[in-house]
Amino acid sequence: MANSLLSIQIIPKTKNGEDVIPYVDAAIAVIEESGVKYVVNPLETTMEGELSDLFAIVEKMNEKMVELGSPSIISQVKVLYKPDGASMDQLTEKYR
């Protein structure tokens, strides 16, 4: 079982004030390519996995934004670290 949940809202600055949605789509594609379990929500995306792996994904997301031309990025991150196991399903099961 995974030991962490990490929620991220990535806010890339664009050079000429372009729409950020294509950038956000590219950031979510980085998560998809990683193979971790994740859920996209309106204001953030939550991933489930090992803490070090999740932070590595955040780094790749930021690198992707730079690759697409973003001069700076704000990544708002929330982390639940629970060494004996953490899951999105476990935290939300009473609401489903």
C-alpha cells in the first residue's frame, strides 16, 4: 500500500498571458505517464504513491512547464504521509 497522498495545483506563468489550460493538461499528462493512481478535481489533482516518487513527479511537472516555455511556476502542494498506508479510497469511502 502507498504511504502518501499528494495534491497539487500547478500554476504556470505564461510568456504572453496565454491560457494556462494546455499547460495544466501537459502537467496532468506527466502524472498519467508515471503510472501512479490519481484523481483530477476542479482545483487540484491528487496522487497516491510513495512519497519520494510523488515528489519526483512534481519535479517532472515543473520541468515540463519550463520545457513548454513557462518562465516560472507556482506549485501548491498538500501531503498526507502515513507510513503504515494511505489511500484516497480509504479517506473518502464514507462519502461514496
